[in-house]
Amino acid sequence: MEFPRLKTGALAQYGSVEGQRFATRVLRFVDGGEQRFALRGEAERRWVVKLAQLDEGELAALEEFFQALQGSSQEFEFEDPRTGSVYERCRLAEDTLRLNLREGHEGEAEIEIVEVRD
């Protein structure tokens, strides 16, 4: 299953963000000192896809995609909008989908996607 494209063919719009994050555990000691260690050797790749001025069809496609995945429980394929690289194992970061419908039947959404690393 692939992330749905907009009617323009784009996957994301201006303002979307891509980055990496390391999973780190921090132990804090009584004397105020800290010890940090990595839980994983590689950073996880994350995208925050921002979408605005969506029509009802685009909103419906996002909602169908979300329901088919059952929130964050299923994996899907995602193409990085900036580089065009395809990541075959991704999940939604949250189990809720926030779609906003504005007057004039325009909608907006913000979706966070995380690459799955085992």
C-alpha cells in the first residue's frame, strides 16, 4: 500500500518537514549527572507531511488510507517527497488522523510518518 498522492501528483506541500531522530535513553543520577546511551544504532527517519487546500476527494482518499492501515498498526510504502527515495517499511506515528474542513469545502491535514527499523 502506498501513501496517497494529491490530484496534482504531489505527496506533500510546502512546509512539510523531513528529519532523523536517534532513540536515546537518559539516566539521571541523584547528584544531577546524566548518562546517555543509544537504544538503536541508526537514526529513525521521520516526515511531517503538511497538506492544505485539499478538496473533498483528497480528504476522502486520506481517510480511506488511514482506515485501511488501521491507524499506526500497518506498514506502507512512502516516497520521500524531497529526494524521491522509496521507503518500503513506514508507519503512521499516531493512531488518530486530524482532518480539518474549512468553509468553502477546503481541507487540511498534518500527518507524521516514521520509517520502521528493526
